Amino acid sequence: MKTQIYPAVCTGFSSVLLAVLTMLPLGFGQEQPIPVMPSPATTTSSQEQATTQSGLTLVELEQMALSNNPTLAQAAAEIRAATGRKLQSGLYPNPTVGYQGEQIRGGIQGGGEQGFFVSQDIVLGGKLGLNRRVLEQEKKQAEAEAEEQRLRVINGVRMFYYQSLAAQEMVDLRHKLSKLAEDAVQTSHQLGNVGQADQPDVLQAEVEGEQAELAVVAAEQNQLRAWRALAATVGKPETPLTHLAGNLEDLPEDNPDQWLQAIVQESPAVKIAELGVLKTEASLARAKREPIPDLQLRGGLQQNRGLDPTTNRPIGLQGFAEVGVQIPIFNRNQGNVQASRADVERAQREVQRVQLVLRERAAALLQSYMTSRSTVEKYRSRMIPRARKAYELYLKSYGGMAAAYPQVLISQRTLFQLQTDYIAALENLWGNSIALKGFLLTDGLEAPSRAGEMDQPVRELNVPSPTISMQPQ
């Protein structure tokens, strides 16, 4: 009886394991050419353009974010504010109209002078034009900030999209692994009932089954966390958890040297710093013109009721005029000119600082990207196929009573750990590539800087840290 049941149980167990193995997601370990994805600055990846899966695409999520993310409206409002400040800075001073009276009670003769006047300051030296020039640079800074914020939102959406996509794949994998562990527990009980499995083997299978159930719960919670972050970034936090369409294995274009060069030369943060130099130079030119005095004009008409000594009648209507300038003897604005020169030097150094900051922040991401890239390639082309082959051989040997059951479990754990690490490596690869290609701008809910304020080129990087376990657990 014992020899009759054992082959049947083993055959059934092997069939179940192989059937589940063929359903594992992502085509783990299958050698296939790596598709080349065009640069996201001009085009979208193939899974963004079309997909045979049902669910939200990356393009749809980006459009939702561009329509609903509040930081983009803030950036647009700041452009309007900068435009208003530029308009205001070039407006001419308003004239002053008033009443003037002198010697209103003329004593026994009833004389006195009273009337109206108009005064106007004439701005000389082109100072109003220089004011507009200063504020024009501020407006350009606001426009650059808006573009920077748009990139933050888009990159933030992409970052959380791939985190959510990886979490979605992990949930699918964990569910299938849990089902496989449950089948292994049942098979272990059957083998134990016929005396072909020891009690420690049965207990170990039960523990691994419970661990698989806990892993499912953890994976679902992680998926929910990533989805909530994604929904908040697109401006729709109430959106329920939705299936995402996409393929983690559609790897990004690999050109890290070009990415680093673009970060240093083309980043919006560098452009904002360069515009800051132009603004401070315009402010210096404006400060140098300040000593040129404005022309002060004043004139009017008044009724003089004093008596003319020859006619003994009131003098009547008469006019008056005044012209004056302020002589720049003591105050030639020399202190502000000195301060403006210092501001120009600071702004020039700010360009260098921003470039160095970007290089420093990009260094860690480049290292992480290269590590993730080599990890993904090795997992997909060598490690997972070999682990799969070892698993299949142990199953075959076990079915022919040539291998022990613990060997099957060990090879199974090795393969499954590699598969979960592979998903983590893909997530890390996508996160680092998005940050590098997106000029390190990833936090889509960070408020944009106001024009004229010190820009913060790197605020928060939502890049997953490497969590790859090279040894099966």
C-alpha cells in the first residue's frame, strides 16, 4: 500500500508545482531582447503608447496630474504675479493735484492768494526701463519654475506609477506563491499520512505556508501605500485602487553619461540660477542709474485778491511754476551699488553650486542605476533560468523517488526569492532612471519656489533604495 500511494502523490505534487510554475508573471528568466525605449523628453515608452492589458496607463495618469495637481496652478499664478510686478515697475509716477492758499486773510484790504497746483516727477536716466528689465528676468524665472514644476509632477507620477506597477506584480506573485505553498502543505500531509514524510518536513511546510500568507498581506499593504501616493500626486486622492497597464520588463534606454551631462547643462535648476545672474546684473545697472536725479515740476493758477497799487483793484488770476532737481552730493547710492555687485557675485557662484549639487546627488543615483541594471540583466539571463532549471530537475527527481522532499523546498525557495528580488531590482532600476532622466526632479507635490527666491534644485527624491537580497531567505 505504501509503495502504491507514494508515486501517485509525488506525481500529483509535481504536476501542481509545474502548473503553477508556468503561471509565474513577467516571464522570469526567459532570455529575450531588451527593447530600446526612446527618451521620455520627446516620446513615451511603448507601454505608454499602447497596451493590450486593461487598466490605467501612464499617459492617462500624467494627463490627470497635469489637470489636477495643485502645484501647477500655483506655478501659473506665480507667472501672473511676476507679470503684474513687471507692469507695475514701469509705470510713471502719478501727478499730484492740490489746493494752495497764502495770506488768505488780507487784513483791512481783504487780500490773499489761493488757487490750485499740479506737481509731477519726471523720471530721468531710463530708470523705469531698467525696472522693467529687472522684473522681466524675474518673470522668466517664474516661467522656468513652472517648467521645473511640470517636470516634478510628471516625474513624480512616473516614479509612483512604476512603484505601484512593481507592487501590483509583487501581489500577483505572492498570491501564486501562497497558493503553491498551500498545495505543498496538503501534499506534505498526504506524504506524512503514508509515512513518506517526517513530521519536521510537515511542520516546515506549514510554517512556510503561513509565511506565504503573511507575505501576501504585506504585499497588498505595500501596493495600497504606493497607490495612495500615486493618487495624491495626480490630484485625485479619492481614486480607488485600480489595475495598472504596463510592463516592468520594458526596460528604459541605457545612457547614463548623457543623462549626467543633461542634468548639469540643461536642468531647469541651472537655468533658474543663470536667470538669477541676469537679474542681479540688471539690478546693478539700475542701482548705478539711481544717482541721476528726477526732474520735479510744479505749477498752477491762483486768485490774488491783493490790490494793485496803481489801479487799487484786485490783481486777479495769476500763474506760478517751479522746477527742481535733487543734487546727488552726499547720497550717490554707492552703498546699494556695492551690495548689487556682491549680489552678482553670489548669483554667479550659485550657478556653480547648483551644478555641483546636481552632480553630487546624481552620483549616488548613477551608482544605484548601474547596480540595478547589471542585477536585472544577471537575474533575467542567468540566475533565474538556472534556478528554474534546478527546480524542475529536483521535481523530476522527486517524482522518480531520486531526491528528497527538502531539496525540492530549498530549490523552490531559491527560485521564488530570486523572482521577488528581480521585481525589486526592476523597480529600483526604473526609479533611478526616471530621476536621472528627469533632472532629479521627482516630488510632484513640493510647492514651487517663488520667483526671486533662492531655488531649491533638489528637494526630495522619491527613489527606492536598493533592497535586493542576493541570498535566498
